[in-house]
Amino acid sequence: MKQEFINDWLNNLKEYWFNKDIDKAVGLFSKTTFYQETPFMKPYTTLEEINQEWQHVKNENIHDIEIKILAIDGYTVIAEWLLKQNNQEFDGIYEIKFNTNLECIYFKSWEMIK
């Protein structure tokens, strides 16, 4: 898997999130069967659950989002993300797995308040 593809995918995620384009953001996860925003919550396994999770973005006052690739191993990507919203800063790590058709099939996030 090429870094250019990952950069494009992550930039799309960032753009859709920042612009609150929930339909396009959720579209990135159309083949995802494991989606977990934090290890402390039950993972979502359907697109409907993922869509419901993204609805909260509508109420966020987002100031900045940064996403940086840390590692690519085969079809697995580890990325760091930083989010400034609602007068708080968060950072965390994504683990994202793609299938051979380059569709996201697994998405897990760890987050912390800075």
C-alpha cells in the first residue's frame, strides 16, 4: 500500500470531519466491520452504528485537526491525530486496516485530553 493513498485517505477524513460532511466521512467506512472510537466502548460493526456515532460532529466547534502517518505495515496504518475543539485539545492514535481493494475494514482509535 502506498503512502500517497494513505495521505489522500487521511486528508479526506480530516476534510470531511472538519467540514462536518457526515455522509462523506461515513462513506470512508462503508466496508468497515470493526469501528471503535475508544477501547473503553463497544465497537460498532454496522454502517448504521458508525453513522450514528458521527452525528455528534454536527455540534462540535472544531478549530483544528491534524493527522500524521506514523507507520505503514502491509495494509495496516498507524497514525497520530490532534484535535482542537470546544476549548479543549485531544490527541490520540488510529489503527486502520484496509483490504486488498484499499477499503477500510477496521478502525480503532485511542484518545486522550491533552
